[in-house]
Amino acid sequence: MKKLSIATALCLVAYATSAAAETKIWQVTEETDAGIKYGQGSWKVTKDGDKVSGTAEIMDDVGNVVTYKLDGTFAGTNYTVNLVDRSDKRKGCVWNGHIPSPSGVQTKGLAGWAQCEGVKIIIRAYD
């Protein structure tokens, strides 16, 4: 009986841990007027509570791969994510993503601007 109780407790802990953190791959595009004109790739996003973390790999319009880390928060469908250690050397990038407006071109996923030092990037994400 004691072994069954321990096994049950371990299963519950494993289930609770796996339920707490969820990882998905999001398809992402980036556009700007400076540097990368257009890029597309993916974010590997882990959501745990109200925290967001992960990694990004974006191929720009000339074939270079840009990588960075994701670190931020979300509430409902509003995200504030720091784009950390970008390999293209952009600094201070913070993405504010949300569901697109119903009258906009994009009708699914998330969209928003990332403000970096000296440049703004529009990022569209689909999970």
C-alpha cells in the first residue's frame, strides 16, 4: 500500500510539473526598414505561469540566421517579451505582442512592435 501511495504521489508531481510548463513552436516573421528587411523562422516558446521564455532562430532576407533568447511575461493574450542576446547585435529589444485588430490584414496569431535601440521591428507570431 505504501508503494502504491508513493507511486501515485510521484505521478501527480510529474503531471503537475508537466502541466505547469507548456512548450510550443511558433512560426514568426520580422520586418523593419533598417537592417533585416524581412526574416522568418521560429520561436521555441515555454509558458510557465505568467512567464515566457525560449529561443528564436530567424533567417533574414539575405540568408543569415539570427538567433536570440526570449524572456518575458504574458497576461491573457498580451505579451511583453525581451529579445535577449540577438546575434545581429540589436540591443534593448522588447516585443509587445497581442491579438491583431479585427480590421487589420492579419486575423490570426499575435502581432506587435519590438522597440530596439534605434529601430522598430514588427513581429508576427503563429502558434
